[in-house]
Amino acid sequence: MTQTTGLKTPSLEFFKEVNRTFPKTKEILAHKAAGKKVFGWLCTYVPEEVIMAAGTLPIRITGYNQEMDLEDGNAYLYINNCSFSKSCLQLGLRKEYDFLDGVVGGSTCDGARRLFDLWRYYLKPPFFQVLTVPRKTTEQAHELYLSQVEDFKKHLEEFTGLSITDTALLQAVKVMNESRSLLKELYSLRALPEPLISGQETQEVLNASFRMPKEQFNTVLKELLTDLKQNALGYKPKARLMLIGSVLTNAEFIKSIEELGVIVTTDELCTSTRYWSDPVVLEGAKSPLAAIAHRYLSNFPCARMYPSTERFDRIVKLAREAKVDGIISETIRYCVPYAHDIPLLSDRLKAENLPLLTLDVEYGTSGSGQIRTRVQAFLEMVEARK
Amino acid sequence: MSETKKTVIDSLVRAVRLVGRMNKNRADAAPSEQLYYSMLDKYFSNVLNAKQQNGFVAAHTVFFPVEILYAMGITPLHNEVTTWTTAMLLGNQMDFITAGAEAGLAPEICSPHRGLAGGYFKKMLPQPDAVLWTNLICDNTAKSGEYIAELTGAPSFFLDHPFDKSELENQYMQSELRSLIAFLEKTSSRKMDWDKLSQSVAEMDKQIKLQTEIAELRKARPSPMSSRRFLELLTIDYMFAGQPEATQYLTMLKAELAEKISKGIGAVNPEKFRLMTLFILPSICYHLLMVFSPNSVRSVLWNRFFRFGSTTRWILLSHWKAWLKRVL
């Protein structure tokens, strides 16, 4: 069996501790104690740089790290809303996010929009905004999205009483781009023939990135990268897998896969590569804000975007780069955009000779029981092909 | 249309004509009902005969601005109404839904869109010349159009409807409409008839007013309109928006309802209960509507979805109208 949890460095332990204490992490509470504001954002189409440039800490709203009994979520949301939106709402209703000064979302999917409706109605955050996010990336769509980001900036300035300067935006871009660059480096260590970090460990790092100031995150991530390069022994997996799909924050799910002797060497999730993949490119942009807006709309697309071929192309490219033997797709139950992509994506991956296992899961699932059995069967098939 | 293979449209035309003939013989059949079935007959016959008549069929999802298609001489094929009408009249909804599962769509995806995809996957629905869709009214619609386009291999256009109604969102919608028209002109080799589109926009004004007046009339006690006819109103709106026949239908219906109210005639007598549903009535199980028929519970369904859902559509119609006016 492959070693899957052997890496123990202070930096990784630090990230795990952040996740253990989320939502009320020490880092968030320290920011609040300093009299600064904290904003929660939902969906990768919300530009964190704008929030940061207002001196505000952006943190990602997620649900419970584990699959939970969602009594409140089920009571307020329809049965056919995804468990991610229910889990987020339940945390909100139980006042786990009561430190938030604002909530920002994108008009991305039905589940998110219903969650925003209820969040605004019941939790009444002091600041609330939903950005219109076009589903296309045409020139007109970029113009529209930029106008949304400009409106968001203006709204934020009114709320905080601060002017968001180009200098502050450029500084935020610098910090965020550094995060992206460091995460890219981490992924390159993950994709080595003998990966220096597992998928489970990587997810811990990613989760922490949503839940603490980015400058601090970058510092600790640099330490981790140094530790990995100097001290880590490479994993020797019997197979290399890729994990794709919607939102996933429970690293235990990946652990349960990797305990079968494989390493998830790359991924394509809302909470992984799609979050960090593309940098903000300032060259040639009309303004820092225009560069930020352009990056967010043309970033690695999620399943809501049209056409889906760009998502598929990028998945194939990532799979080739990380030399994976197979792909596992996790779709949260009732996540319509991702579920709809499955038939076309299956055809595409078949044509690319990339085996695919599709799993319908609830958000937060740890991947035990039937899921584990299905993954085992898939691995047998993958290994037989090698 | 590029195929002559028989599809559900053949059966649908026969069924619509049969129901139309049966209706004529009903003592209480309203003239508006007869008009409705003749409109359906014409609609599906146009689809059926498109190939022979050198027509161009555009399959589209719900809440698509069909006014544009009519103004360009393109034959519309409303995906959702076509499948729900086949479900009602032919009772074959499970064939569609099973085919959707075979096409690989998960059970969590709503059954109308699984059925739609299944219909095209199994070629139960005709091969269109173009596939058009919007993100109205849910994620299912936004995604199913792309899948249908892939399944059919037809040229396709996705009309991206913005989330809100700011000035820039209006401008975005206009650019989308212009792109749609350019796409249709290129793929169909037909030109937009702007005068015809202007007439449709003017007709929409009348239809919005009539729909509002009909909704008001339905509130009378006893209610003059049976719940069964609710789907007619939706169908008229979805399939014939901006067309003179739709105005004619709505005008007739309004007059019939007003007459019933003046005579104190309700759809059911006596009217014991007044119910409200929150969404579309179950078109795949029309029998459920009969549960509320005069000889059983003696009730009147007053459909909230119709009132508010249709209001939503009217709001959309107003937007289409505003956008189309600015495109004109």
C-alpha cells in the first residue's frame, strides 16, 4: 500500500489546524480583532483581489468538512437543491459565519442563487451582492462582467468608506498571483513520477488558502514547498488518478481513494485547479480592474459556462500533463451543470482513451462504503490496462 | 429538415386532429378550444411538412423569443411543449425518460430535460436544422440545449440571458439578440423581416394585456375557467407569442369567460373548493386534473404558477419587446 499520510511538516500541520478550526479560525478572528472586515465569497467567479484591495479579508464560504445531517438546510431549501448549498446555509443559520461583514456571490447556478436568496433574507449580512456572471466569454460578455466588477468596487467603497486605489488593486494582484504561482509549483511536485505530495494533503493546503490571509498563506506555503523538496520521500503509487467535478473540501474523500494505493496527481474542481489556475495578466489591460475582471471570466471554466468544450480540453490537457491512468468525476447530487456534462465528457474521454469513473455524491462525503467499492473496481480496470 | 423518418410529430398531428374533431362534437366546447387545436395542428403540421416545403426548423427550449423565428420565416419547434404534448396526448413520456437515462443523464436532472435529450438521442423527435436555447428558466435549460445540439449535430446558438436588468445587461441582451439573428440569417439563408418583427412586438402588447385580463377573470367566484385549460394558455404563450392567432385566441377566451361570469356559470358547479398550485400542472399525468373534475371533488384549480409564472413570462415578454424594439 502506498504511503498516504506520512508527510508531517509544521507547515502542513499548520494548514490542517486552520481547517480543523474553520469557520472561526484563529487567523480570521485575529483579523476581526484588529478591527478589520471579513467578507465571505461563494463561487470562483468572485474577484478576491477587489475585496483585498479594500483592506478586507476574503474567505470562501463552504459547508461542513464532513457529510452531516442537514436539518436546517433541508428545512429551508428544496429537496433538489445540492447538499453544498444546504451545508453552507446550515452553517450560516447556526451562526458559524456570524463574523462576516459581507457576502458576495456570482449568479452561477440555481443552487447558489437559492442559497443567496435565503442568506440575504434570513442572515441579513451588512453587505450583500450577487454579480451577474455571463455564461459566455465574448467581448460583450467581458464588458458586462467588467461593469459588474466596477459596480462591486463602487459598492464596496461606499460600504467601507475607503477608496480602492489602483495601487491597492495591483498589490492584491501581486499577492494573489503569487499564491497561484506557488500552488502551481505545489502541483508540479504532485505530478512528479514519484509525487512528493498526495491529493489529500494538497486539498488540505487548498482549503487553508480559502480561510486565512493570503500573505500569511503564501509564507507558509513557501515553507511547505521547501520542506517537500528537501525532505519528502516520493510516493510510489500503483496508479495515478485525476479527480474532477464540482466542489469538494473533505480531504478524507481523497484519502479514502489514496488508501487504495493510488495518488490523485491532479484535479479539476471548484476548490482546486479551477480556483487557482490562471493568473491576472496586467500587460495590455486598460486598468488593473479590467485585468482582474478578464481573468475571472476567462479563467478555467466551470460546467456552467458555454461551450463546455473548453472545460473538456483543459481536463484532457491536465490529465496528460499529470500522466494519469484514470479519472474520477465526483458530482454533488443535484448539481445540474456538472451532471449534464457527463455524457459529453464521457464521450470525449473515451475518445482520448482516458478511463472515467463517475460518482454521484453528497457534499462532504468521506468516500467510504459503496464509493470505495466502486473506486476499487475502477482501479482494477485501470491497472489491467497498464 | 434533413430527414423524412417518422417521428412522434406524425403521431402528434394525428392525435391533435382527433382531439380537435372530438372537441367539435362536445356540447360545451368553446370556440376558443377549437381554435386552439387548429393552431396546434397547423404548428405541428408545419414541422412535419417543413422538408417538403423547403422549410427550416429551429428546435428551441422554453422562454425563447419565437417572435424572431416567425419574423424570419423559420419554423419553430418548441422542445418542452412538444414533449409535454406528446406525453398528454400519446402517453409516451416513459419512452422519452428511459431514453434520457440511456443517453447518460443522471436521475437528478429534471425529467423534462432528460426526456428531451432522450427524444433526440433515440430520434423520436425530428432532426432540426438548428438548435437554439437560453439559460431561462433554470440550469437544466442552459445545459440541455448544448447536449441536444451535440446529439443532433445541428448548428446551434445559445442565447445568454443576463441575471439582472441593468443598462449594461440590457445592452448585453441586445448584442445577444443581434448575434442570434446573424446566426439564423447565416444558417437558414433567410433574412429578418424587420417589419414583421415590429408587428409581432405590437401584437405582444395586446397579448400581455389580454393575459392579464384573463387572469383577473379567473378570480371570479365561481371561476369561469377549468384548470385543464391552463396548459392551453401556456402553450399559446410559448409557441405563438406575438402571432395574430394568439391574440385571436386570447380575445375569444376572454369574451367566453366574461360571458360565463355574467351568467354566473362556473367551470364546476357548485364550486366547493378553490385551490392553488405552485408550479406547472402535471402534464405527464393529465388524469390528476380529472381528480378535481366536477363529479369528484368539485373544485376549481387556480394555478399560482399560471398567475405568477405567466406574469414572469409577461415580464420577459416585456423585456423581449423592449430589447427587440432597441434592436429594430
